[in-house]
Amino acid sequence: MMSPTDWLQTWHSDGVHVGSAELMYYRSKVAAFSRLQRSRPARSNNGALQSKIKGRGMEFDEVRHYQAGDDVRTIDWRVTARTGAPHTKLFREERERPVLFVVDLSHAMHFGSSLLLKSVQACHLVAALAWQAVSRGDRVGALIGSAEGHSEVRPQARQHGVMQIIQQLIQQQQHSISSWQQHDSVDNSAEQVWQKLLERTQQLAKPGTRIYLLSDWAATKEPHWQLLQALQRHCQVQAIQLYDPLERQLPKQLAGYNLSLTDSVRQWRMPAHTADTRQQFQHFAASQQQQLEQAMQQHGIVLSQVSAASALEQQWPELRL
């Protein structure tokens, strides 16, 4: 397994600014990632609920006798009335189904303690999933937002769609990083960025679209859940949380230090040298995470978690995407 330094040197990356070479790399991983997905056991019904495939995105295939466990909403009542026995409709996935990536590149995503910033890892994941989608014959598009604005790529088939997404990811991520590093004053908070992205997703996504939502989800509030619930009615929604281990637990190596924290305007000092402080930090982070996972489960949204501290391909065997 490559060390973080070796991994970054391989892709001539600093882990802060995303580049085309590291995103194009995932084109070569389509077959390997697909084999891993096929070999994984089915997702358990425990925890977050699977999103239901709704609306366009599924084509009618045939009718068969109703079996225990079938969704009652797929019963064909005309055939049932005609034959006197319950029948259910079967569907198959529509070719060139639209796949939409909604990517949060707000300033809060520019954090990383080991390998990559969360914003860079988000770009990696979009590239990996987009290359897989076009290999299946799907059309891929993206909504990419930051405090500086957002860009859109309408769903398109084949390599052209992925290349446009990669181009916009690089431009948006590097523009947002530059603004963040220069401490530019912006009016849009992470909450506002997420709000605008979800509102635009509602306007853009056609029924049956598969939607991947990539963010750290730290700025998610009640109005956002209402928008997500509306998306759930007609689309297949999957949430992906980008996180860094330092956001969840302070390492013991900091026992002799104070941490200096800043948001570019205010500064704090955290006494990380005390065990009580580290424990309080961990408990607070765990409570926040539990609340997020419970909200996801309540709204029937699948939640996957991706760390920015290790290479995506090292995590892929454990992901459910």
C-alpha cells in the first residue's frame, strides 16, 4: 500500500488542488470497481433505507403472479381483476438513464489532515462514479456549487459527458480554493450554497434520475430536508458524506499541545492536551453524526461515507454505491 506521500507524488498532486490526471485515472478502474460491486453481498435492510426507483428510469417488462414480498404499488389491477388472481408488474432499467452528481464545494469542504481535502476527494468520487455510469450506457450530468457560484452540466452520454464534468470540477474546485486561501469575503454560507444546489436540483432532475449528493452534510438544516423529501418522491437519491478523521476524533499525539483554530476571521485555542477536552470533542462529533444518520434513515435516504484520509480505491471494497 502506497504512503500518502507516494500516492500524491504518483499523481503530481498536492492534495489541495484537484487535477485532470488524477480524475482521468478512474477511467482505468471501471472494470475493477465493477467486479467489486458485483462480488459484494446485498445491502442489509438495517440502518439507512434504500431509495426506491421511481418514475422514469424504469421500463415496463412483463406481468407475473404476485409473490410475497412484492411491492403492492406495482400490482396490475386490470390483470388482477380480469384473471381473479393478483398479478404484479416487473420493470427493467431504462437505457441511458440520467445520473446527476450534486457536489458541494463550499469553503467548509476545503479541509484535510492526511491525504486530500474533502473537496478533492469529492471530485475523485464523482469521476469514479461517472466513468462507471457511462460504461453502463447512462447519461451523466452535474451541479457543482461553491460560495462563488455554481456550474451545470446537463446529462450527456458517453465520454463527452464525463469530460465536461471533470473540466467543471477542476475549475470550480480551484476557483473556490483560491477564494478561500485569499480570505475573500463572500455572502454565501455553506447553508446557502447547499440550499441553492438542492433548489436547482429540483428544477433540473427529471423523474427517475439517479442523484448522488456529495457534501460533508455539516450545514444541513430543516429546509434542506424538505427539499430532499421532495426529490425522493420522483428520483433515486443517494447521499455521500465526505469526512476527515480529525473531525471526529483528536489523536493522542496532540496530548501535549493546544490547537489553534481559525475561520479566517476569528481565532480560537483548544486545549487538546487534556483528555477531557479530547473526549468531549469525540462525544460531540459522535452525537452530530448520529443525528445525521437518523435523519437520513427517517427520510429513506441511503448514506455512504468516504474518508479524505485514504485513497478512494482502498475504500471502494467497503462502499455501497
